[in-house]
Amino acid sequence: MTGLLLVSSALVAFLLSAAITPLVGRLAERFGMLDMPGGRRIHPRPIPRPGGLAIALAFGVTILAFWLIDRVAGHPFLIPEEVRSSRFTLTALAALLGMTLGLIDDVFELRARWQFLGLLVVAAIIVAAGLRIDFVNDPFGDGLIEIAGLVAIAFTVFWIVGMNVALNFIDGLDGLAAGVAAIAALTLGALALLPQVNEPFVAWMAFALAGATGGFLLFNFHPARLFLGTTGVAFVGTMLAVLSIFGTAKVAAALLVLGVPIIDTFYVIVRRMAQGQPPFAPDRGHFHHRLLDVGLSHAHAVVLIYGVTIVLGVLAFVTSGRTQVITFVGLVVLFGVTVVALAQRAPKAEELDPSLYAEEADRF
């Protein structure tokens, strides 16, 4: 029964997202919520910006529909008892906050500092509502390290904000952030089904999120007809952060499967600060830009990062928490070497073909 729920939820969310996404695009055009060409934005025509709203709506409608049917039935009908959870309210709060922050930014185009402050507020509210990271994997053993008090609060806020910033940073090519997020959601869902984890509620949420993101990706892959926007980034980033915390010390697994955006964010911020630039100052130094610079096409660069994310997802699924942490550390080193090597092979700025590059949706 649980398996049927997971598959049907993912399918319903996928179909709803595929149907809602064009409607969101038309509404964005009607209300002028468009990403206009010019400057660093080199797409040839105005493109609807808050496309990620379709992901949030498809996910929310799917979960609400299943819940309402069970309420009308008066007993567990579509949602088995083992999937039911008191965390429904907290999940809904996190989803609503993330979507609201993103939509505000897509309407008013906030500066990076205000986006960051908004993320801090969202994370603080979620933590105040009861979400905490109480355990982390021991990198020197197979057990868990308990954390509490202000340390747990600070680490949880850092995790939620960091997840959003990392997803924002990688949202620089059509379909990249949405595809990586969908793979990460599927991985978290699969991990939640493992006997040692046994979190069917997390699996249900994660598979529904993956389905909704996949339906949107039909319109977001190169050449994109809609952008994910901060609406999509903040909603999906917040949901991934929350689900990884719910998943019983699966922070290490999320760290690994989202290794590309997380490590890219780390190196980009360090490089910018070392050069005396603000950490959120936009540039073309992201990993996906390096891939384009050495000759990969837009689609090939995105698919390559998809492939890396899938491999990391498989590693997260078949390894323990300690091995996941060690693998992540090794990935940090390997990533750094790769970026340096790509930078050495990259052509000079005047030799680049600007037609290869899509708008980087974030302003970080």
C-alpha cells in the first residue's frame, strides 16, 4: 500500500506540474513578471521568472488531495497509518514560507542581502516551530553525535539557509537546479525507505516533490520556456533541507547527493572573498560556467552534472553515514582540483561565445 501511495503521489504531482506550469507562465506574462534580456541576461526574449510556483502548487495540491480524500473517507484510505505524521503542519509551514519568500523576490527583485536576510528569517521561524538537527553522523565512527541547545539551533539555521544558497548558486543553466533537486529528492525518498531509517512520511513528501519538479523540468530544460526563479529555488531548497532533517540523521546523505552545488558554493564564496569581492557578487566562476568555457554545450554541461549527482545519490544510498562524510571530504578535494584544471584550459573572455550561456537566475 505504501509503495502504491509513493508512485501515485509522484505521478499525480508530475502530471499536475506539467499542466500548471504553462498556466503559471501565462500569468507571469500577464502581470509582467518576466526576466528581460540585457546585461548578464542574454536569453533572446523575455522569459517568465516565477516558474517554480508551479512546483509548489503541484506539490501542495497533490498532498492536500490525498489528505482530503482520507478525511472524507474517515479512515486511512489513500494514506496508510505508517505514513501519517504530526509533522504535516511543520512541513506545510516550511513549504509556505519558502514559496512566499521566493515569490516576493520574483516580484520585487530584492538585492542579495535582503534575500539572505529573508532566508535567515524563514529558517528561524522553522526552527522556532520545532525543527532541529539533534544528531549528526560521527566522521570517525559509525555512530551519531548528539547536539543540543544553541549549537543545534545554529546548525539547523545554517543548514536551511545553506541549502537555499547552494541551490540558488547552481541555478545558472536551464534545467540545472531543477534536475539536480529532483535527483536529490528521489534519493532522499529512497533513503527514507531503508529499514534502518523507516521514514515513510519523508519518502512520501520526497517522491511527491520529485514528481512536481520533474513535471516543471519539461518546460525548464534548455531552451527554457520558464525559469525556476527564486520562488522555485526557495521552495525546493527549503523542502530538501527540511526533509533531510526529518530523515533521521540523513544530513550526511543530503550533503553527499547535493555535493556539486554545495561544494561549488563553498569554493565560489571563498574565491570571491579572497579577491576582495562581496561573497554574493555575481560572476562567471561557477562550475557549470567552467564546463561551458572548455567547450561543452549547454545541454551537455547540464546532463554531465546530472550524471555526477546520480552517482553521488547512488553512493549516498549504498554507504553508511561515516562513509558518506569521508566521501564528501574527498569530493571537496577532487572538485577543487577539477575547477583549477578547467580554469587553466578555459579560453580568454574575449574568445567566449556568449550564445552558449543562459541567464543565471540568481543574483548571487
